[in-house]
Amino acid sequence: MSSSISVDLPHNLGAEEAKRRIANNVGKLKDHIPGGSADVKSGWEGDRMNLNLQAMGQEVSAKIDVEETFVRVEVLLPGMLGFFGKQIESLLRKQGGALLEDKSKKS
């Protein structure tokens, strides 16, 4: 049995800039997954990024829909990970904005 999480992350970047930043940062997701050997695959279909992440014998799929003023992250959690849904949702709300950070510019 799987469960899903949906989180809206507000921004004021516009859709194109938000997509650029997400594309630049999505590869860093594996650095935040315990176990150190995550496989992250992603691809764009219009303003939606489809994301598949495999780690520690589990596969998680997600959709990231980019709008002008917010990004909606929908995550499908398999079986046992569903028990951690509330914690994962809280983490997404707190740290999901990292996907929208612009680390390409030095300050």
C-alpha cells in the first residue's frame, strides 16, 4: 500500500526561473538521502518534472509542477515509507525551498 504527499512551495521567481533552479539542484537530492547510494532520475514534460529516486531498496516517485508563484511537489511513498509520511512532509515543507536556491551565482 502506498501513500502520497503534496506540498506547495511558494516563490516569486516566475515559472521559467523556478524551472531553471530546480533543474540545477535536483541532482543534489542524492546528498540528502541516508545510505549514500541513491539513484536519482528526472525528466521534464512541459512544466512538470517527473522524478524517480531509488535508495536502500525503496523506489519513490514524485512530480514537481512549476507554476508562476508556487511549486507543487507530489510524492508517492511505497509501503513502509508511508509510515513516515508526516515526517517526510514536514521535511519537504522546511527544506523543499532548497530546490529553488540559486547556487550558480557567487555572492
